[in-house]
Amino acid sequence: MQQKKWWHHAVVYQVYPRSFYDSNDDGVGDLAGIIAKLDYLAGLGIELIWLSPVYQSPMDDNGYDISDYQNIAAEFGTLAEMDELIAEAGRRGIRILMDLVVNHTSDEHPWFIEARKTRDNPLRDFYIWRPARADGSPPDAQRSYFGGSAWQWDEASGEYYYHLFSRRQPDLNWENPGLRREVYRMMNWWLERGIGGFRMDVVDLLGKQVDRGITSNGPELHSILQEMNRATFGSRDVLTVGEAWSATPAIAKQYSDPARAELSMVFQFEHISQTFDPEAGKWKPRPFDLPAFKRCMAKWQTALDGEGWNSLFWNNHDLPRAVSKFGDPGRYRVESAKMLATALHGLKGTPYVYQGEEIGMTNVRFPAIEDYRDLESLNLYRERTAAGMPAAEMMKGIYQNGRDNARTPMQWSGAAYGGFSHVRPWLQANPNYAQINVEAALNDPDSIFFHYQRLIRLRKESELLVYGDFVLLLEEHAQVFAYLRRLGGQALAVVSNFSGQCVECVLPVSLRDLDGESLISNYAPRERLGQTVSLQPYESFIFAFRCEDAD
Ligand code: TEU
Ligand code: CA
């Protein structure tokens, strides 16, 4: 069995600071706002906060474009408030994960300001520069994820620089040892301040080799991470999680196998990418296919068992709301949000809750593109409608998968702007705040919030939930996701109906007529599990029983 870590039992909560809570009524969430809500988060039971970037930034990409890694954006607060957040969270048993965005900086970072001055500037090589082709066009046809060429012409120094995201996010050159040293120095500076670890933005891009057209999974990626581990967090008991869209189970094992000394775990996105069109990508959603989803989850559960660690999530600040994507945001919103929570938190790995998920916040449909703020949606809307795509079709894509779905202000109460602020927020609130809000959730013992609280508590108490193995049941069932977790003669059956219909499923004979107890459910608890199980719409439960033949 693998070495135990404190974070194996923990649940992480992601805060998107801009949208969490505005303490000083300028319409933008801030650090003091997070401090004010720490008791709420402690009440939920989470033990880590992944803080999306709060560093100094011109906010071209809401802080994923950093101009000073060792300072806080004025609109979010001060370094003193950051220290206070670390201390106040610590007092409540909560650690802070900083978002490490080092694939690129802002074009306003002093390194880039220096680097672009002249071609022989000592910092030139911190970034990626190439001459134009004979006709003045970019060196090659690589595209940016946010639209347009990955190459931006720099008039003053007469070369192109490379950017995989916006043109205001120039990519750093990780082949330069001086750059790597600077980043490690900065990471240690944060570790010294007492943070609990790092979430690493697009970590799979760090080993890129631009001239060979290699972006993710470059040949040096893992040696870079091993070097980083040695130079920074390796000697400390922290959690590190890398964002890795390109990870396969084999690659995730490389990142997260403790013997290799790289990261604690990665976010993989196979279950998310399954909902995108294989050719057209995320702007053309593909209907959810439960059997394919189950095969995917089972593959990851099994592959990393004992030799790595999974992260578990339904959504984040880049993705649509879980209940809108995988559940029913209408009639069965509460049931389906609880079902999704149970189905995910029953798995082996570290669960991540994205702010608002714990109250079942939903996607938003603003009527006009002007109501949106995310540069990805705005750029691609401009690019694609100019190329002839009907505006209504692009809006449909934004409604389904646009990033602002996750970024509308946190809904604290039924007051104006959902209680997020007393003034109009930077991005409008979802009008459903009148019904869906924290205050209402805390007043209802049956709320989604308390369901999450129970799941989080179960994980702290149950070795079986944390370390039990995983066995997929009913692989081909079109509506039901069911699996076992087993450890030392004990077992859990986690059974979830992913549909709005009443369905039946027939469990394997070995599970016939079990006596045990329901640990959690979103309908009436069960005392027995017959071989045929009838499930209400979006019904889901965890049933604990003795299981002689486990292990
Ligand atoms: O995202 C990386 C990424 O590739 C996608 O998730 C991206 O957000 C986009 O949706 C692709 O269509 C990370 C951050 O999570 C994201 O917020 C940043 O915008 C991006 O990196 C750049 O730092
Ligand atoms: Ca504010």
C-alpha cells in the first residue's frame, strides 16, 4: 500500500477571488472577502483552498497574466492581507494553494519589458523569439488557444514572440536555466510564507519545443518537474497539483508516482473532453455518454491505484457548472447536484469543489455578447462570427461551455447582486440568486451544502473511502454509474442514477441481499440492498456492508 499523506483525506475548495466576495464594494471580489468567509468554508469541512491568481496583473485574463509574482493585485488587496489570509485559514485548519502560472507572464512583467528592449538584452532569452519569414509572416502556423496566431510581431525589436494564450501572455522559455532559477526562488519565497502548496497552471506545456511544434509533453517536462521538486517544495509536506489537459493514465503516473518526486497529482480532463466535439472542440458540445464516461473513470481509477493519485472534479473556473453539464439544472437540480457529489466523492482520489458547486449554482445565459467578460469567449466570438459563423450558434456554444458560466458572482443571499457586493459586480450575477444562495442552503438541513458537508466528513473518517480499491459494476448500463470500494473485508457500493427517470438495475449475484447501512443518500436511506435496485430520478447513495471476499 502506498505511503499515506495528510491530503489523501482532504477536500480542496477552489476560490475564484474576483467572484467570491466583495468586501469593499468596488464590484470585485477580494482577499478581505475571502477572509470574511473562512468560517463558512471551515463549516463545509474543506482543508485546502486553491486560490486562483491574486498576484499583480493587468487582468487581461483575470490574473492568469502576472506582472509581479511577489505582490498582490491592488483590487484584491495587499501582501499583508495575503499573510492574514494564510494565518486565518491556518487557524481553521485550512491551507492555501497558490496558483502557479509560469508557462507565461503578463507582457507587463519587468522581465518581458526588459526582454523586448533589444535583441541582445540579457533577459531576451527568458521568452521565445523568432525572426519573421522572408515575406514578414510569422515563423510557422501555430495557433493560440485564445484565437489567432501563436506569434506576435514586436515592432521595436523586430522579431516575433511566442504566446500560447493571449498576446498579452508571452510564453516563458523553460530551456533557460536562469529563468528556472528565478521561478524556483519565487516559489520558495511563497513556501516560506506558509502556503500549503501549488496548483500549477498548464504544467504540461513547460517542456515545449517550439521549433519542433511540440507544445505539451515535451521531452524535458518530467526532468524539469524533478528539478523543481528538488529546488523547492520537495523537502516540505505540501500538496502540488498540475493542470494537464494532455495527460493519459501512463503520463499521470509519471507525474504522481511518489518514487519519481514530481507532483502530488494532476488534473486530467479526459472525462471533460468527452463532452466536446472530437473535431470542432469545446464550442460544439457532444451529448453526455454515460457508458463512455464510466469506462473513462474506471480506467483512471484502476491505472493510478497504488502508484499515483487521482484528482476528482466536475468543474472549475474554465468549465461550465457541473449541475448544468452533467445533471439537471431545472426540476431535479437539488437531487442531481447531490447525486453528482456522491458519484465523484465516492471515488479514490482527492476531490475538488469549485465555489458555488456546493449550493448547486448553474450556468448563465446572458442575452448579448456584451454581457460577457471572458477574453476567450470574446476573442473567439469576434474571430468566428467574422469568418461567417452565425452569432446565434456561437452564443449557443458560449451558453454551454463558456468560462463565464463559472465566473458569475458567488450567490450568498437573496439580496441585490446575490449579496456578493452592494454595487454592480464586474460580471452580472446569475438572476437565479433569489432561489439559489448560501443563506437559503444554510437554512435547509436537506440542502446540497449539507450533503457536501457529510461527504467531506465521511472522507476524513473513512479509510475505506480513501484507500479502498475500485471495482466498476454494470459497465453497460445507460443510466446508472455503480461501483464498489473495498478494503479489509469492508465494502462500499456507490450507486447513482444519472437520469431523470426511475430506473432499475440488477447487481451482480455476489451482492445479493446485503445487510448494511446507507452512509449517505439523496432520497430515503436504505437498510438492505436487494439484487434488483430501483432508483428514483437522480437517486444516489453509498451503502456500506461487510464483504468477505474483498482483498
Ligand atoms: O487554462 C488552460 C487551458 O488550456 C484551458 O483550460 C483554457 O482555459 C481554455 O478554456 C481552452 O479552451 C489555464 C487556466 O486555468 C485558464 O484560466 C487560463 O486562461 C489559461 O491557463 C492561461 O493561463
Ligand atoms: Ca472589492
